[in-house]
Amino acid sequence: MKLLLVEDNQRLAERISYHLRKSYVVDVVESGEDALIKVQSVEYGVILLDLGLPGMSGLEVCKNLRLLKVNNPIVVLTGNADMTD
């Protein structure tokens, strides 16, 4: 299975992808815009999406993915401590 990790913190993205690559093929992008481009050319089993992205937020990315008819499961990552997030 191929995963897309959308995370703007390069160090965190490296750590997450390091562990995931033991079992999966992982592509990493740092922005929502790059994620939207990537999903149009590559088939992913799961998208790991940071909410706190610069520019386009993770929530906006998620909405745009659904508008593009990308129905892959999306796992939301956030460092926000608030339960409403």
C-alpha cells in the first residue's frame, strides 16, 4: 500500500516516514497544494494529513480532496491539544 504524508515540519515528516517505510511506500509533501497535485497522479491507500499546514489548512485540503472525488481514508494529524480540533 502507498501512503501520502502531508506534513510541513520536515523533521517530524522524516521521523514519521522513517517508521512507516518499514511496512509501506511513503510519499511526503509539505503543503496542501502539493498534496492536491500529487493525488491526481498517484493512487494512495491512505492519506496522513496535518491540520496545521501553512497557506491552505489541512481542513481545506480535506474538503478539496473530497471535491476532487478522492475517497481515500484520511488520517488527521494535529499537535493541537484542544479536543474540538
